Amino acid sequence: MSITEFFRNFVDILLVWFVLYYAFKSLRKNVKMILLFKGIAIIILLKLISYFFQLSTIGFILDYVIEWGVLAIIIIFQPEIRNVLEQLGRSQLLGRHKVLTVDEREKVVYEIVTAMDAMRKTRTGALIVIERDNSLNDYIAKSKKIYADISSELLVTIFFPNNPLHDGGLIIQGDKITSARAVFPTSDNLKISKRLGTRHRAAIGISELTDCISLIVSEETGRLSCAIGGELHYNLSSDELKLLLLSELRPKNSVLIADDEEDEEEVLENEEEK
């Protein structure tokens, strides 16, 4: 086997692996698509049973189902397929924003947690979405642009009930507040408790479609929650929320100076000891 042929096969396998990995990663968070694949698995199982036991009638029907099934799936599940393609288009291989230093990241987390703790005490409802690798520009385009430095005072002011910007969600990119009054899709996951309102469902919904971090302050109970990857971390303390944010906002695909990494690990250890 020549080097060119080996390289070609290697690239071919790598691309297939990437497509399968990304497909299963996306499907894991999509309830409808999971149900779809369960249905396909049942049809294949019935087809094998009909072939093994020579059940001609059910086999004939299943042949037609399989023949036209691909077209039916594309038509019926067009919204879900479109969402997967949109998510692929929003992906950023090298990231959108500058990599925050340890001090900048700590400041961002401190301001957010301080604001959420203040809103918890007054039971002021809030939805804060932090962008990571997947772009949120589609939602920013339909919201009210701000582009301001993050501060706890500004966050509390934006979500003050009489403020025109308090409805909807707030989007953070890097160390800036980009926009407010953003509208996010709500989750269709049937496992979500019926006690959770639209704000929590929207937080889970946008976290299912992108890799963002969604933060919620409940208007009814004042409890703090965080949605990541379609999973809701409910009723967190301020310290738990701070540790979670510091961990999730650490850069994954960048080279850091050794001293910065050591300083950050030391900060996390100190926080855990407290």
C-alpha cells in the first residue's frame, strides 16, 4: 500500500468517524430523533423476524415501508434535520472570541454570580445565556443590542421588572454583554417537570441546540439553576454555581501558560475547601 493510498484511507475513515460522532452527539440531545431511531430499529427487527419465519404478508408490507421510509422521514422530521444542520453551521472550530485569562474569567463569573445571588433574594426572574463555541448570532440579530462590560449592577438593572429589557434572555459573549430581550426555543423534552416554567424550558431548549451555558433565576422560588447540554442543574447554591461556571468556562482548545493553569487550579481548590 502506497503512502498516498494510506493517507486517503486514513482521511476517509476520519471523516466517517467525525460524521458519526457528530450525528450521535446531536441525536443524544434530541428526543424526537431518538424516538425516530427507536422506530427504525423496531422496523428492522420486524423485517428480520419476517424473513427468518418466512412471514410473507408482513414482509411485503415492511418492504414498502422501508422503500418509502427515507422520503417519509425527510418530510416528517424536516424541522429536526434542519436544526442539526443549523447547529453544524453554528459550530466554530477555532472559537469566536479571545480566550479569557484566569483573572478575566474569575471577574466574569464573580459579576454573574453576584448579580444572580442579588436577584435570588428579591426573586427577580432572569435568563442569562453564555456563548461558547457555537454561535448565537441568529438570536442576537433578533434581540436588543447592548455590547457593554459585564457588571453585577448592570445585570440586576436589566432584569428589573419595570425595565423594558427584562423580558426574554440576555446573551454574553466573552467578557461582554452582547444583547438582551433574546427569544430562545423551548425544549420539547417530555421528562422536564411540569412545575418548571417557560424560562427554564427556554434555557434547556437553547442548551440542547448549542453548547452554551444557560443560567436561570426563578421568579417564583428564587432558586438558581444552570442548563448545559440539555441537562438542568436545579437549585444550586451560589458557591456551587461559581465552581460550575469556573469549570465550564475553562478553555478546551487553547494553550495556556503554565503559571495561569497552576493559579486557576489553586483557585478551584480553595473554592472547594470553602
